[in-house]
Amino acid sequence: MSHLVAPSLLSANFLNLEGDIKMLNRSDADWFHLDVMDGLFVPNISFGFAIIEQIREATTKILDVHLMIVEPTRYLERFKKAGADIISIHMEACKNPLEALKTIKSLQAKAGVVINPGTPVSVLSEVIREVDLVLLMSVNPGFGGQSFIPGTIPKIIELKQMIKSLQLNVMIEVDGGINLQNSFELVHSGVDILVAGNTIFASADPCQTIQQLKSIH
């Protein structure tokens, strides 16, 4: 299967969100990546249920909701109800990540787990069998427009080996500083989903940029 591209709406123009969603609907983008931040787990606040509900009404594409919030278990049902197809939680933000992941699956959503750049891949061994995808942060979470952390590449390779050795069907997603220059190495390291924000939305032709990210092989 070829890799997927998930534009991060954190970089969209919120004064023209409808226009950006229509553009993404026309484009080759596979998923919409939605970053939810609470100002506690990360030093920034983004958007919540009302925005996700409106995005859900405006697209038939997969909504990939990345929760950068403390104790996300409190809100899992509400995010599913708002329209999330995939709900990803941070290992670092959960008292009981395994329980949270089982709850996500019980809501009939796909379950994702996320680790920050400073968190080793080894922590995933306790939850890897419960997830549909693992999101590796390639920047420190909280703000768009940061530079890709090169140390992410060995983590991708290590994670790919872990998934293969356990014979699991788990996708690898990477988010942070992804552009047309580093995406080739990412795809060849084993990444299944490229999340890109500024690279797409700051482009003179976002649809073409998405197409270029998709055509890397």
C-alpha cells in the first residue's frame, strides 16, 4: 500500500476554513489531521468539539484527531460523537493508556498512540497490540512550523522492526516539520502517513504540493 497524506488543519486559514476544506476535498489528501490542544499538556490551545463537528459536516474524508490533552479518557466519547474516525492519545498524557485505547476501540473508532521526540519507542511495547496506528512526533508538540528532528528516523526504523517482529498490522504516522525534502527518507524508512501543515498551507499551490507528497516512492 502506498503512503497516505494527512494535511494538518492547525496550519489552515481559520478565517477561510471552509475554503481550505473545499480545497482539501478536491485534492489527493487522504485524511484531515486535527490537533486538539488544551494549554496544559502543551503550551498552546487550538480548537475543540464545535469546530470538529463543522469539519465533519464539510468532508467525507477520514478525520484523524490527535489529542494533545491531559487525561483524554474524559472526552473520548465526545470526540467520537463530534465526528472523529481515528482518535490518538499521548502515552505521556495518560494515567492508563491501555484502558484509553480499549475505550476508543469500544466506541468504534480507530485507536492511535502518540509519543513525543524525547520518549523512547520501547514504551510502546505495553500498548502496541491495542493500536491501529502509532504517531511519532518529529517536533516537540504544541506549535506548527517547527523544524524536523532528525533523530526521528532511527525511531521509525526501530518501530517498524517492532511491528514486523510481532506480526502486527499497525500503521506508522509522523507529524512535524515534514516537507518535500525529507519525506522521501521518511517513506523509505517505513512511514505510512505523512502529516504536513505549513508545507501544504503555505504553498502557492497546496493541491500540487499534496500531489507531490503523495507521489514520493
